[in-house]
Amino acid sequence: MSPAAVPGPETDMTTTDTTTTDTTTIDTATADTVRSLMREARIPASEAEIAAYAAAYPGVRAGVEALYAPVEVRYLDPALRFRADAVGPETPWAGPPA
């Protein structure tokens, strides 16, 4: 992250300020987090888009954290692996060219 996006002593991460949109109240710290993530990824976003992403961010963050919550899966590799031996010659694309 760039130095501007890293919280420092001058940034209070315990803020309770909120912003109200049409139907949602968004925590200022969450909006700032989303804004920093978008800026770091160099994805342009309007304030309306930031507000929409900030409204969804807590649920998305909780979902991602839940993926690693069970102790049994914490260090497992989540990627699926292709095993050529699992496919027999009866599979059309696995056999020799026709």
C-alpha cells in the first residue's frame, strides 16, 4: 500500500462518524477502507459507487474471513487440482486426435 493509504497516528481508526445514503447508514471508517482499496487497485469510483461498495463491504469481509475460520481448513490449499489420471480415454478430449 502507498504511504497515503496506510493509517498513521494522525488517523483515528475508531471513528464512529456515519454517512447516510438512500437506505443505508455507512460507517466512515468502512467508506475510507473501501476508498483506499479502490485507490490502491487504481479502480476509479464515484462517491455513489464507494457508498454502494461500503454498504456491502462488511458482509463480504465476514464471508471471506469465514472461509478461514475453521481450524481444520486454515492451512489447506483451496485450489482445485486437475488430475489427468482421473480422466479415461473414453473422454473425447482426452484421447488421441481423430
